[in-house]
Amino acid sequence: MENTSTLVFGPVPSRRLGKSVGINNIPHKVCSYSCLYCQVGKGDKIRIERQEFHSPYTIMQQVEQKINSLKHQDLPDYITIVPDGEPTLDINLGKLIAMLKTLGLPIAVITNSSLIHLDDVKNDLLNADYISFKIDTLNFTTWKHINKPHKKLVLNEILNSILEFKRCYTGKLVTETMLVDNINTSTDELIMIAQYLQKLKPDIAYLSIPTRPPAFQGIYPPNEETLINAHEIFYWHCLNVEYLTGYEGNEFSSTGNFESDLLSITAVHPLRMDAVKALMLKTQATEENLEKLIKENKV
């Protein structure tokens, strides 16, 4: 078990979901992948065995406290399970989703897809209202390079299991493809992904690029011409394709306490300096307050 003080954060602006209260149900960097572009850093606890990390009752209590503390205009559009690792590693995920549903808000899960071949993971996710699956490539060699998966994972098994899951899922299902320059951006790679997504028929097929400092050096977003090519390939395969490349904005909700707000958000979500300054203005904090946190090595 890890510190439970950062299990719930936000609301934060989300490019996909509007305003979102986030749930960090997995300890830092516990994941089945160690993606080249990950904003969290290199995965140092790569695993595929599901286990309990935090009590779902503790998480539920913190979510209720968060929701009850918000003004009406700050209520989220979604409660989103989007941790610093892979959410489906949590063996209590299904129980947590069922508990969160009682709050009357839609539940989203952002997953790297890697454990969807497990029947218990499928069952856990069926009750979510919104699921985002990561599909960066259909090429085995590229997958090993860009996602650095656990050695026991099998790409074709994952891809077939996503298709199987879609047949019985009634919520909103989207996909996200992270485009990394000169790795998965060739026309052949993009056509392979688009052909697969054409079978899957996601509600939206998102194209994203690295916008935050990545785990590994030499990772760059593709140029505009490559992005346009990717969009056109997806579009001509009859996909509802959207870019997920813009900045989500600075509309972070606040409790009025600058230190508490800043630490709870940055523990799980990087902030640009202009967002920090907007938070300072909202909480009437000063440069001295920020400098104090920097000197104490808290941010």
C-alpha cells in the first residue's frame, strides 16, 4: 500500500471528457507497459498480475468528500479512473466502478488495453460508461519498441480481445493512438491501424502526440504533414477521427488553498507555469508561496 493522500484529484480539464475528477488507483509507475512517451517516467514495476493496491472503500470515501466539497459549477462531467499506472491491474476495479456508479455521475476508464484478454478484466470494464483503449500499432516489432510491454503479453491476443469486448459493451468506446515521430508514423503503419479500427468501429478514434516531457530521450511529435496524413488515412477508412493534440486549458477547480490544490494536482497531473499562475490568482497566493514549496522540494 502507498500513501492514500493523492488517490483523488481535480476536477481537472480533460480534452476528451470536459471536466473530470480523477482517481489514481494504482501506485506510481506500476504498469504492464513502459512506453517511450510516458509522462510519468520509465516504468520500474512492470507487471501483469492483478492485486489490491488501495481499498475501494477508501477511494470511494475520498471521491464522495471531493464531490461534496465542490460548488455546483465545479461538478465534473466524469469521474475518471486514470492512474499513474495501468488501472486494470487493480483487482478491485469492478467493485470500485460499481460503488462509484451510485454517485450518479458517468465513469470513465483510461486503459492501455494490455489486460483485456482476461475475463475478469472484461467483466470489470463492462459497467463503465466510457472506455479509452490504447492502440499505438499493429506491428509486433513497433509495439515492443514503443510500448515496451511485459514479456508475457501477446499483441494479437490483446487486439482480438478488444474486438471481442466491443461486441458486448454498451457504453462509449474510444481509442487513442499516440503518434511518435519515425516510430509508428509511416503510411503502412497507419493503414494497418486504420484497418483494424475499421473492424472495431470505436465511437471516436483519437490521434495524439507527446505534449509532456517523455520517459525516454529522443521522443518527438510528428510534423504537421504527418499528422494530416494520419487523419486522412483514418478518415478514408470511415472512422470518426479527432486530434487529441491541443492543450486542455487552465480551468482547474480550487478549494481555495493554494498549497493543497497544487500538491494534489501535480502529484498526478503535470501543470504548465501559466496554469500554476492561474491557480495562484484564484487562491490569492503569491510567488513566495510557490518558492516555499520549491525550496521544500514538494514541487
